[in-house]
Amino acid sequence: MSGENCNQPGQTVAQRLLEIANTLKPQAEGRIYCEQANAPFLRAGGRPEDYRAGISHLQTEGMIIMHPSGAFFQLTDKGRA
């Protein structure tokens, strides 16, 4: 993954994280626990700093709403596939 994200890390990684998140089954109230998206991302070769950049980009673009605890997020209508 590191080769993909040289020019626009937040946007490229955000796109991959969104793909992962849309394959996951949300828990109560549409919550997706961060480790559910983080684990497959890291297994695919992603780096923790790229994960953080991607999550930040998704928040900025209004595709997810991160819980204040940072433990989970919810996809917005814009973020759903």
C-alpha cells in the first residue's frame, strides 16, 4: 500500500478504508469499531500513520462520523457504497 499513497496519502488510503468499512457488518447503532477496519488494512500492508491520515480524510469529507472516544465510527450516507 505504501507505493499507492505517495502523492495523496489521505485520499488514496481513505478510499481503501471506505471499501473495507462498506464490507463490514456494523454493530449496534451502525457502529464500526476501528479495529474492524484497521486490522484488514494493516494486513494488506498499510501503515498506522496512513490509517490515521485516511480516517482524518474521511472525517473531513463527511463520509464518517468518529465517536469522541475514537473507538468506533459510523458511515454517513455519503460514505456508504
